[in-house]
Amino acid sequence: AQKVTQAQTEISVVEKEDVTLDCVYETRDTTYYLFWYKQPPSGELVFLIRRNSFDEQNEISGRYSWNFQKSTSSFNFTITASQVVDSAVYFCALSDEGAQKLVFGQGTRLTINP
Amino acid sequence: SQTIHQWPATLVQPVGSPLSLECTVEGTSNPNLYWYRQAAGRGLQLLFYSVGIGQISSEVPQNLSASRPQDRQFILSSKKLLLSDSGFYLCAWTRGQGSSYEQYFGPGTRLTVT
């Protein structure tokens, strides 16, 4: 069965600190897809990234970076030089090939203090 | 470009009253459609999904139902609301052919049952 674990329920850091959000997943499939979403206080989930299981290359987008390691079944998300606007709940999600739905983790509430 | 709409944005309903939430998608055809509920401070719970007109899959047995009368319209209903139905309801879409593609979310409806 598929499962996504975000062990960090809440994280609070001071602005400009780097912060890493952990995501560990479980699946028996060899082909699968991983996602990160951001939910700001407004409530709407914003898609951040999609990564397939055959692409272990790390991704960087501005201050955001993602580290995918199949050996540890992890897909961690790092924000460099955090800003107050990064405050949100972040969700990691998993989908197997051909599945019609995503499995979400419970989310990590990130608070960036000025 | 694709756009997803949800209405109403906010709703306060008494216990025992009916419910109808609507979601429509523009700019795409044959999408997969999803209804999620998020209780306060909690993760996302998938309620229903649909891969085509009239095709509904239920994830959680409860007093809610869903319908898809048109390709890009997804409706969430209840005949009699319970206090436990309060929450934030999110609609999402993805390109067909499974969830290997990312889901895009609407702005949500905040429902309070009194």
C-alpha cells in the first residue's frame, strides 16, 4: 500500500534561515510520481513540483530545492534564505503509475518569523 | 489556460439542511475531477473522484454524494448536513490518464455547519 509520512508537524524558524521539510514514502511500484504542494493561509493548494521515480536528479528553483533519494525513499524540500511569505502548510504526495488519485502526507506547517 | 472555479466561497448552514457545492473547470476536456475535505488543522481527505461523466468513485462512506453531470462540472451534495461535515472543501482536476500528472486545486469552499 502507498503511504506518505511527513514527520514534522510544525516547524518555526527565523527569516533568512534555511529549512528542510522531510517526506518519506512507501510504495511497491517501480514507477511512481512524487509531488509537493504549498497551502498558504488563503487555503488554495499550489502545485510546486512533480518528480518521477526514474529521475533522481535534484531540482532547484530559485530558493527552493528538492532532494530525491530512492535509497531512503525520501523526497525532501529545502527552502534557502526563508522569507515570511514562505509561511504555509506544505504537503508531499505520491501516485503510482496508472493510479487515479494521489496519496497525501499529513502536511508540515511552516512558520517563518520576522 | 486552464481555470478551476468553486462556489460558494463561504457557506454557513444549519444541521439537517441540504448542501450543494459546485466545481467547474475551463480550458481542458476530459479531466479527472476530485473532491477533498480538510478539517481545521488537518490533512486532506479524498472524498470522491471522477474519471468521466457519470463515473463517481467514493473513498469515504458518509452522508455526502457527488455527481458529474457534464464533462467539466463536479457537484458535491448532501441531503442532511451533520456538524462533522464542517470543513474546507477543495475541488481539483488533473489531465486524464491517471494521476501521473499533477492536480490543480480550486480556491475552496469553507463550510460551517451550525
